[in-house]
Amino acid sequence: MKTAIGGTWILGLVMVFMLIFVAYLAVSLNYSRAFQLNSSIISILEVNEGHCGTTRDLIPEFLHANGYTLRVNSCGRRGECFPQDGQGCLYCLEGPLMVYRYDRQGQPIITSNIQTGYFRVTLFFRFDLPVIGNIFTFPVSSRTRPIHHVCWDRQ
């Protein structure tokens, strides 16, 4: 009887560690997918030199094509919600955050004809269990390289 109880206890420990390992693996795979989608959005913004024209439609289409449907209620301090359709935000966009050149005294050199900026994109990753529901929502944020003559369309 003593060995049967000991074997059951060890079997329970093994199952708990297997569950922890599988949960860690699932979270890390989904988190890396969110980073991959985020870097793809960054590439779209850099190629199209900003967030205007067809880029505004291209990013939500890209996210839906890749199965990303998570919407949040608001971006908070993470920028503006897009798309603005009353159903929540697919992604948050902050920018164009201006990049200035500085002189030797540390003062920004502002020229009216050259506009250089970068964007910060935030996607959200949700850790959601079937029975328990939403446990955590993590922001995944990254920014573009400086874009010269950046376009920005808020409509």
C-alpha cells in the first residue's frame, strides 16, 4: 500500500509539471506571434512612409488575414485607437513622434521642409483559458526607424 500511495503522489507531481510546461510553451508561442505581427505592421509603416492613404486599410486587413481579432476598449496612454469603428481597437498607434537633429549646445534644429518622425505600434496579447477566461492582457510595443517626410492621417 505504501508504494501505491508513493507512486500516485509522484504521478501527480509529474502531471503538474507537465501542465506548467505546456502552459509556458503555449504562452511563449502566442507571445512570439504577437511580436511577429507587430514587426510586420512596423514594416508596412516603414515601406509606406507613414499611416495614411492605403496604409490605413492595409493594416487591419493584414491583421484579420493573420487571425488577429483581439480588440481592446481603449489605448490609454499608448496612442490612438485604430480602426475607429466603435467596436474597439485592433491596434494602437502613437506618432509621428518627431525626431530632431541637435546642434552642439543641445538645442533642436527645426527645419520646416523636412519632417522626420517615427511611430510606436502597440498590439495586445491575451492569455485566455477556456474555463477561467481572460487572465492577463499584455501590450506588445515596438517602434519604426525614423521616417523622412512622414505622412499621418487620423481620419
